[in-house]
Amino acid sequence: MLEVDVRGLSCPIPVVKTKKAIEENPGQTIVVLVESEVSRENVTRLAQSKGYKVKAEKTAGEYRLLLEPPEK
């Protein structure tokens, strides 16, 4: 499982780094760590547009997004 830590970074950087991780690791589950609601929404939107299922967990002022790839 790949982890992308984009806490402390402003959009669009979290989306760009997540997109790169998705493209370089097709079919792999990815965990993305973000701090802001805006980043959570934007990363979720990107992942869903690529067919990923997204599960978000909020912990201590940040979000842990689990991106599960589409089934083949």
C-alpha cells in the first residue's frame, strides 16, 4: 500500500501528487493524508473520476483517505 503525505500543502499540490501516485501505481491501493477540507474534496473528486472508491477517516484535524482502485 502506497502512502502520499500532502499535509501542509495547498491545492493544487495534493491533487497533483495524488494524480502522479495513481498514474505510477495502477491498481494499487493508495492512502492520502491531507489536512484541509478543500484538499479532501479535491483529492476525492480526482480519485472518483479515475474510478477509485474513496473512504475518508477524520482524525485530529486531518483526513486519511483510502483510495481503492477499480476492479478489473
